[in-house]
Amino acid sequence: MSAREFNAEEWAIRYARIALGAAFLSGIADRFGLWGKTIGDGDFAHFVQYTAQVNSFMPAFTIPFLAWAATVAELVLGIALISGVWLRWVALASALLLVLFGTAMAISFGLKSPLDYSVFSASAAAVLLALRSSGSSSPSPHHSQETS
């Protein structure tokens, strides 16, 4: 096996982290109007309204905090995923954030909503990314074909 040979696992990990990171950053771009006012929320005020809808079971006074907490978390996680730093922990945090979002969507809108928007699928991808990211892109010396 040469060093230049295509490593599918390495490329799959790169694809997953960039796709997840870009999705987080795209959501932030939307809530600050960078995708334009006619797409998605278009501004932060509309995002806060959406946050209230998704978290309909939460007290009203918590909604601004939840909107800002989600924004900060998505910004940090998006940048970290794309840059590849602390990948295992960032991927686990991403999976947790996504499962919390999906659960809130399911409570407020029904299970169909997070399934239609692939929220749980993205969370599962983040879990797999965490499991396959041990700090390097190659399997550990103790990993064998039998355990795959």
C-alpha cells in the first residue's frame, strides 16, 4: 500500500466533518441574513421566534438564552468541525446538540419534523465521526478487521 493510495475512511471522515460544520455555519448565516431575507429565518428576530416554536414546552423567558446558546454552540462546533480540532469531543458535542434539537422538534411538532429534516441522521453521523476519530485518521494498531 503506497502513501498516495486513496484512503476512503479518511475521506469519509473529512466529508462528514465538513458537511456537519458547513450545516451549522449555514444556519448561522441564515439567522443573520447572509443568505438573504427571503430564505429561511432571514434575521435573528425570526430565529428567536422559531426557537420559541421549537421549544414550545420551555418558559418564554428562556427563549432568548436558548437562541443565543444555540448560535454560539453552532458557531464553535462548525468552525471546529471544519478545522478538524478536538474532533472526537467536537463530534460528540455536535451529536448531543443535534439530538437535543431533534427531540425538541419532536415534542413541539411531532416526530415527522426532525425525521424530514434529517436531524437524527446528522446526529448519528456525528456519533460515527466521533467513534472513527481517535486523533488520527488511521485505525488504531489494535483495530482488526474482525471488529469492524
